[in-house]
Amino acid sequence: MIRRVIKIDEEKCNGCGLCASACHEGAIGMINGKAKLLRDDYCDGLGDCLPSCITGAITFEEREAAPYDEEAVKIKMERRKMEQETIEVNKNEKMPFGCPGSQSRVINHNKIVAKSDTSTNEVISQLNQWPVQIKLVPPNAPYFNNANLLIAADCTAYSYGDFHNKFIKNRITLIGCPKLDEGDYSEKLTTILKMNEIKSLTVVRMEVPCCGGIVNAVKNALKASEKLIPWQIVTISTNGEILE
């Protein structure tokens, strides 16, 4: 059948791979350092990959192509999702892709205090673990067990001046932005709650409407985990005040 699919100009392609990441259907792959349309039937012709191409190598063309196979794409996406979950929860916490700095570790503040110059009244961070991004943290990290968990919108730490002492201290901290991060946090948070014994949960959000996404994700995770965990919501105003 004749239909619209993408066309990739290899001469213009710089091999950055952004289009392959942007293609949710998995129609684009990297071969020999160049982007390739791997399967016509995975390309829906909507062009989500176009904005990611900074060299203008991707355009549309009308040509003979296999029909878009939505069912096959769903199966592929589900398989990719399962593979990613396996990477996140593997016991060795090894990440074959992404930043090596994403590996989990506990932060010992006693050593940091000992090294600091107390005469300068230096403020010591209260962060107890790494990483802190919801998308990056391994659900089976040992510091989750028996933890008081803080889930915060990332803007809150900048808005509230004493955020470390008021909220991070003695808690395991997870941050995210429901407006800017792709996807929903519900599934990841559900996995964390199911795999660990969480003692309490505090949600800190901004007063802006988009922060409601992080609250909804926590509510969904609590419900899906089927656990009774004490929790509270704290709202910070844009001028740095605690509203509730």
C-alpha cells in the first residue's frame, strides 16, 4: 500500500541516536553509526522523531510500504519495558546503559563532617543516598528497607530554604518533575513499595497544578502495593512557605 513513512538521509545523519530514542515504536535503529528505518510496519508516519533530528536528516515520503502493525509494536514495547525493569532490579545493580554514576550507594555524613572546616559554619548536606532521581534509583537498593521515604518535586528544594533539615534529614529521598519527566512514576513507586518495608512516606510538592502528578503517582502506588503506610502531603508555595 502507498502511505507516509519517514525517510532518513544518511549524508546528513550525524549518528547522534536521538531519533532512535524518540521513536517509541522502535522503527529506527543505529547501524554502523547511522540511523536506519528498520521496519516499515513499525513506522506510524506521525514523525515523533523529526523534532529530535538537529541536522534535518529526517523527512516524510509517500511510497509503497507495509501497513502499520500496531499489535506488533505493542508487543515490542512491552518486551522493551520488561527488559528495562529487569535491568533496574537485577541484584548486582549493574547498568549496561546510561550513567555509571547511577549506581546506588549510601552517603556517610560522619566522614564528611570530620573533613569539613567547622569554623566556616559550613552547612552539611542531609542526603543519605544516591541516586535521588525516581527514574534512576534501583527499587531493590538496600537503603529502602525500613526507611522513612521522602518523595519530592524537584523545585521544592530550591523554594524552601531549610529543605535539608526539615525534610531530607533521616529520610531516603526521591525527586522528580511530573511535568518534565517522560511517563508516570506510579509503576516505579509501586515496585519500591512492594519490594521494601517502608515505615512512612512524605510527599513534598509545589503549589502549582502540575505537581499534582507526583501526588497522584504516590496515591496509585500506595493502592497498588496494598500496604498500609502512614503518609502525608506538604505543599510549598512559590515564595517558599509551607502551606499545609
